[in-house]
Amino acid sequence: MIRLLLALLLLAAPAAAQAPRPATPPLTAALSTDTVEITTGFTGASVLVYGATDRLIGAPDGDEILIVMWGPPLPMVVRRKVNLLGFWMNGPSAAFPEVPGFYAIAGTHPPWELLPEDERRAGRLGLEVLPLRATGSQQPAFRAALLDLKQGDRHWLENLPVEVSGGRLFSARIAFPDTVQTGEYRTEVLLVRDRRVVARQELFLRVQRVGSAARIASVARQLPLVYGVSCILLAAAAGWLGSILFRRS
């Protein structure tokens, strides 16, 4: 019996030694936080997207990284001012029913250097390929004006850098302005090889109001009349108090 057990152990040992190891995922990514909290003193925030790959990044014939983040969609209207008899008035306009409230894209190289145009359009990888459907005027100038407005207020960010350390570790910092919209934000990390996306990972982040900012926003939504009257009374009280202070000084 002992000899039989020893023989079975000897037969099982090579099989265990030859058992395949779990495959290393080609891409692993994470966020430095999954929540951005907006308080009454909120002046903006930044989130770090970081991760690692199983092959070298940026080397000749190596892998490349693209990171894109979308915020909740919202409608936008772009109007052109016209001068009529010395008065500036609203002229033609274009309404964009659904545009990203926040958009940021970072990469080891610009997306147009890494992927063909059809794949960039399908993945909305770059401001120039965003599907900005408009009603009203269809002139390209309105799309260009929307791009300028959103980039000017730092709600749309492009060509952000991706830092590489040790050949396989990457990170990118994405900054939110103080007027960032609340809601669910989706981040997609793409691994690009030979002008193709070979791996991707989705990450999620929530921007929410907390404390006094949350209570004020709740009153504004649920009791808009009370909120409006309170703002008027507070403004009147501040003006009256300021007039007294300046009169005494």
C-alpha cells in the first residue's frame, strides 16, 4: 500500500509542476477615488487614472495608452449676436440636444496618431470626431463656437499627457473645474497595439454635492419659489447692511 501511494505521488508531481499559470491581463487600471464631493467652498478637483500593462509602453512596436472620460450629457444652445440699428440682439442659433457635460482625453500620443479615423469616430476619441448633432442652423461655425466655449471653461479637455514609469506603469491626471456637473462619470482606458484597440477597461466615478451645498441644491429643486424669495431677501439684507456699514465709516 505504501509503495502504491508513493507511485501515485510521483506520477502527480510532474502534472502539478506543468499546470499552466493564470494569464496576466494585458491591461489593469484604476482611479484614485470613486467620488468627487462638491462643498460650498469647492474650487475644483483632480482625479488620477493609473494602471499597468503586460508589455512595454511607447517602445518601438510597443503598446500605447488612451484614456477618455465622459460626464453626463446636457443640452446646449449656441447663438450668434447680430447688430440691429445699434442694438445687439440674438440672431441665428444652433441647438445641440445632447453634448457631454464633461469630456477629457489623454494619451501617450494624440489619438489621430494611434487609431484610424473610423475607429476614433466609433469610440468618440477626440473632439474633432465627437458626434455633435444640431438642430437649427447647420453652419460649421456653430460647432466651432461650441468647441471654443467648452474648452474655454475647461469642461472639454484634449491632448492631456499620460506619464509612463518603468516601461509598464502609466498615469494621467484629469482636472475638474469648480463648475463641474454632478452625476455619473465614465472613464475608458484603452490599450492600443498596431493601430488597434486590443484591451479596454471601464471605470466609474460619481460627482455629488455634500453638506450645505447639497441642502441648498435640494431646496432649489424641490422648492424653487422659496429658494428664489430667500435669495432676494438675502441680497436685500446684504445691501442694507453694507449701506449701514459704509455710512458709519
